[in-house]
Amino acid sequence: MAESAIKPFPLWKHLNKLRWLSLSIVFAMLILIPLLHLYQTYVAAHAYDFLAPGEKQFYDVMEIITSPFVVDPENQLDALKGNTWSGTFWEVQLSDPLAVIGQVAGGLKLYWPFLLTALIPFFFTAVFGRFFCGWICPATLLYELNTNLGALLGKTGLPVGIKRYDRRLKYLVLIVGLLLAAASGSAIFAAIYPPAVIGREIYYAVALGGFGSGAVYFLMTLLFDLLVARRGFCRYLCPGGALYSLIGRFRLFRIRRIVENCNDCAKCTAICEFDLDPLQDRFGQECNNCTACIAICPTDAMTFYIAPKDIGYQGPGHLGRLYRRQQQSSSDTAGKEGDRGREAFEDNVHATP
């Protein structure tokens, strides 16, 4: 008897497009915020007549953009400040949990107002897991484009990074970083954490007209991903990824395989940039719920479910060849056992006087 197909919620299939939109909006905001700050500075200085022609043109454009939303740019544009490391967004102060624990380690004391700014990100990570890495981190947008570049280079025969390392390396980076922060009294993570580096370098480029040394560092992480290990920095070295993985270890929203719909094509495992194995039901705490495996599945065999831990291996997909062979083998075995049973019964009947 054929199994009826289990259909996941239709929206899940399109979440990866929404994720790309989210990443693009975050990146655009990182560009917009320093532009707004620069314009706000010009307004506060009341120095329009002293601006260079290019600066006056910038002032006029920003005035056109902001005038439908604010009437007092000198004060109202304070609604957007900072970046994904730490910032103010419409009077809500938010900070990356890594920024908070780095500050605690560097100062060797708790500063409660700053600690409270990480509560919302902490809560969402506890519920959705390492979602920051997949849905918000500005570095992710560039890293995934870099992965696409690597795929194109691979098709041309050029060497690309395929090495694998122990994913626990990033937890060592997190621990060592905390120890160095405590020993030096500095926020050391801000110098090596890609979201912080990108936000800072974009600000330098927009407000100061040039990049800093952080741009060179981030370029090196891109080359590492391209030439050494696919998505290597996020997998093996990112201290923020390590922290988010720990916080989201028992997340509630998880992806699971619908084994009844699965045909064992392995596209889900091939697309996963974090080297997980959805085909074998191996997601774990590294999964950032990016939904790439859901989007690429040709048989709608991936969906979300709510549970504090992953489902164990469910066996081969019911639409795949291995499952059909197993079923056929079981059917043949059952048939042979039935034949033997009938033969034994008939022998007993014939032997009865």
C-alpha cells in the first residue's frame, strides 16, 4: 500500500529567499547608518554654506531621503546608531552576546545596563538557535557570495578549499579570546569578529573616506574560505558562532527530515555550508536554520518542528531505492517464512493418523 505524502507548510520552501532579503536589508542598514550620521553632523553644524560642492550634493540627497520620516534630523536620526555589534534601533538598545561577555571578561565585572541589551538576542538564539549567523550577520551575505564564487571556480577546474577540521576549534578560540580579554583588559573580540569588523569598516569608508586594517583581515577570511576550507571561518574559527551554538544547543525550532517524502538524493547535505548531514538526520547545535536544505529539496522532505533536540536517524528515505530494496527483501523473507510455515503445517496434518 502506497504511503500518503506529508506536505510541509508551503511558506518554509520560500524562507531562504526571505533570509537573503533579511541579510541584504541588514547590510544596507550598515551603509545607511553612517550616511545618516554624517548628514546629521552637517545639520547640527549649520555649515551648509561652508560645504564643498560634493558635500552639498550629498546633503541635498539625504534631506530628500529623510524628510518624509523626520522633521528634526539633528535629534530624530539618533533612532539609528551603531551596528550589529552594538547599537540603538528605534530606542531599543541591542548588543551581540559576544560583545557583552567580551566586555565582562575585559572589565572583570558586570555592567548590568549593557548586559540587559543582550537579553533579546539571547532569547531568540535560545528559541531559534544560531539564527544570527544565517539571518542577520552581515558577513554571511559576503561569505555566501564567496561560496558561489568558489563553486564557479571549481567548475572551471581551479582549486578551491575542501579541507575539513574539527569544528570544536572555534570553542577554543572563544575560550582563548576570553582569557586574553581578561588578561589585557581589552575588547579583543571586536578586532577579529567579522560582524564587528564589517560594521566598523563600512563606517570608516562612508564617514572617513577609506578602509582600515580590518578590511585586510576580512579579505583574508574570504581567501581562507575560498582556498582552504569552504565556509571555514564560520565553521572552525568564529567565536560568535561558538557562543551562538552553545546558547542554541537546546533550541526549540529545528529542521527535520520527513522520511516518507525523502528520495535520498542528498542535495540537502551538499547544499549545507556548515558541513552538516540532513540526509542522515544530523543537524545538531551548528545548524543556523538557514533553510537552504528546505529550499533545495525536490520532494518537500524538509520541514520545521518544535522540540528541544533532534530526531535520531530515521533510516533511508521511503522514496529512495535503498528503502524499496529493504521493503522488497522483507516482503520476500516474509513470503518464504509463510511458505515454510504452510509446508510444516501440511506435514503435520499428513503425519497425523
